[in-house]
Amino acid sequence: MKKYAILLIACLSLFSACTEDNSTTVGLDNFIHIAGVEKGYHAISYSGDKLQINPTVESSFAPSDLTYTWTCYDTRDADREKTDKKGNGYYVQPDTIGHEQNLDYPVSLSDGEYTFILTVKSKSTGYFQQAVTSLLTQSALSHGFYILKETVDGNTDVDLFISKSNKLLADVIKSNQGQALPGKPRALDINHQLGYIDPKTDDKAGDNFLCITTENDKVYWIRALDCKTLKDNSNFYYEQVPDLKPYRVVRGFFTEFFLTNKGLFHGYTASQRGIGILGELAGYGASKHIVQGSGNVANNMIYWSLPDHSLTMIDYNGNIIDVTGKKVTVGNEEIEYKTKGLNELECIYAGHNFADANAEKAYFLFEDQRNHQKLMYEISPDWDKADLKNVKVIDPNSHYAKASLRAICAKSATIAYAVDQNKIYSYNLVGPLSEKELKFQGLPANEKITFLSNRYFLHETAGFDYLIVGTQMGDTYKLYFYDVIGGEPAGMPKYTTSGKGILKSLGYIDPTVADLDDGAIAPVLDE
């Protein structure tokens, strides 16, 4: 639309009294009166909400002579000139969304303010009147717990649990993209404020993303606010990468990291004006096992490298650093615990504990393929290094050794969790063996426990610390969210929810998080 047209709309939005009579006479007897349009509306996008406006129109013209046109545009675009790829200036044209007197508009808009205009026009004279209103939107998809699941037909989708309203939005990907992602789910990571080029504006942008990998070796960067896939295997890099096995997409302090069998790809986040195209960090294949430190250690990450069976650290600048090994004396024998070339070991779990802020630890649990002995590697991360501090041989008779599921308490106690024979036990991470069965009020004994995780959020004003238990009965999963005191569940569940599918993982997203907040980075968990 030419400049004068968009400016006319802006002027109308300023000078029209939207709840009053907007008429101007044509001659002495011709008029159009529009009423019943409020000054402003609110809606939750992608939730099924509709903007419904039923204006009354009084006119001196015959009803058959009147036309109705509803248009809308992003209010920010009213007087903002843009430039196309050829350097030509242009103004965004409003979208036409209806030709009936009444508006019944399903709201699927990004977060923001939008201007809606009703134009009532006489076909015989060209005379028209407009009513102008605004709509404030917040996406229903931008806040809550995303639940990664395998669908009944073996594909990947997510449900969204909105805890504030105790509402579950089912099959979010299928609902918004038309179908689930092909293949079973491998991992879900919620990443706040990743950089990318907005396909609508061709400008640099930053948003919150669901990063999903599947067992058929596909990766998807899905913008949370509208569930659009903006990147995948085809366009995350400057060229196609053959034989790629994607594991995780996580973010550090300034950097986004994509962990694959080929190595690590990385790019800057939104605060650093990243564009979403990733470069390669040569030579280090990865796995799904990764531990991220807190802000006290610059959010550095330690991961298990499958190709060379080694432990490796990435610092906040994206530098690759070897984890230092340790020599210990057992009796009269000196034993060297290495961190590279551990070909006889397989990593089965990794977790993080910072209950003591001055003694932050990353834990990697290994199984020795020669004798099935389980070993716990305790690593101390720092700003510029990571040292192996201790190796604990796990008692084979312990619940932790025999567990079907494991997790680690991050903030409130130096313990791990184990599910053995459908019961949950705590396991002391320091000192001698000590285990304790934990009691969970409101958790039915007949439901099979298939998920266990200490989920925390480090945001200054919106933080939480939950111990979450997931159960599976046929194709129905249930989730129980417990507040945590000293690492143990406190009282009845704060929230419960259930859905259809096989529960795989979950992650939390919050649209109020600013880039570089702790909440924008943690947690990165195995489970």
C-alpha cells in the first residue's frame, strides 16, 4: 500500500471515536452510523479464542448497496517504512480478513498489538465509514510446560500444560502444522531467545524455541509463539550435512550449540545478533548426555562424546576443553581414572547438582561393559576448566544400581533419585551409601512410573523447584508436580495433568525471560 494509505489508517485510528457515531452526511439525508465496536479487545492466540465483533450499522442507503470489509495489521507497521531486497521502500499492506458485517476471527497471531478496521461502503456513491479498534494478543503457546511424547502411531508431538489455568493443549504440532513430526522422539530442549532471520520481515529477530530431535535423525527448531518450524536439517548450516545424527540443541551464555555425531555446530544467540545459521566446531562428536553448569560457572557445559568415548567441556565462548582426569590410591595401588578413550564404558545418565553454590558438580553414570559395574564420575566445572574429583563404584545391590529410571536433585539437596520396582528412592551423592524410600502423596500405586525429574527454573521472580513424576497406563500418561523441601516431595501434588501418548520428556517456557537471564539458559537435563 502506498504511504498515504497506511498513514490514513493510522490517522483514523487516532481520531475515530470507536464507540461513538462515526457518520458523515452525504447531502442532507445520506449517512452511515457504526456502533458496537469497543476501543480494544484481548485474546489468547492459538488457543481456539476468536475475536467476535457484532457491530450495528444504521444507514440511509439500501442494505443491498452496502459492502463490508474487515482488515487488520500489526500496529507497529502503521508508519514504519521497510526496505525490500532491491532497496525499495514500502509499507505493509493490511490483511483482508472478512466481508461480512459481523467478525468471527480465529486468533492465530504473534504476541503484540493489532489494529482492526471495519469499512462500510456505499457501492453507488463510494461513500464509506470506518470503525477502528485494537487487539492485544498473547500466544497460548508461549508459556507453560511442553510435554514431549510419542503418538499412538509412532510419531512425535507435544502437549502444552498451562499450569496457571490447569489446562492442557493436546497435539500442538499436529494442530498447528497439520501433522505430527515423523519418527519417534529423541529429545526436547526449550531454548529462550535464539537468534534467526524472521521470514516475514527478513530482519534479525530473537524468540523462544522448541528444539526437537527424532529417532529418524531429524532436527526441528519450532518457534514457540506460533508453532512454526523455522529451521531443520535442510537449513541450519550453509550446506547439507550427510549422515547426520542430531542429539540436542542447547544454549550457553552467548551461544547456541547443536550436538551431533559429526561434532558441534554453533552460532550466536539473539542478544549477540545471531542469524540462526550455525558454524561448525571441528572434531568432537557428541551424544544426548550433557550437563550445564549454573551462572556461577558461566553456564559451561560438559558432555559425553560417543565417537571417542570421552568427557569434554564447552566454555561460554564455545571453546573445547578436555576434562582433567584423576589419580587415586586404593590400598597400595595407584589407580588413574581417565576421561578420554573410555572405550569400555557406556554413559547411561548425566545430571547436575549445585545445592552448594561453592561446590557445583556434574555427575556422569557409566556402566562398564566388561563386568556391568556402575561408576559415578563426579566433575567440578569452572570458568575455564573441568576436573574429575571423584569416582564412586556403585554398590550393585543398591536401588540406584538396579534402577529403571534415575534423576538428580539440583538445588535443595546433594542426592540422586532412583526408581526401582515402581518405588522412588533417594541416594546420597556424598559420603557412604545411604538410600531412603520417598513417599509421594496422591500418587496411585498401580500406575507405572516412567518419568522422574527435578525441574527447576532460575528466573528471579518466576522461579520454581518441582520434583515431577510421570506415569503411563496404556496410551495415557499422567504427570504429578510436587514442591520440594530438602530434596523430598512436600505434600500433595501442586499440579496434575494427563494426556494421550507415550511420555518422553518435558521442558518449561516463559515469555517474560530476557536474554542472558539464568532462566533463559537452564536447565539442560538428560531426562
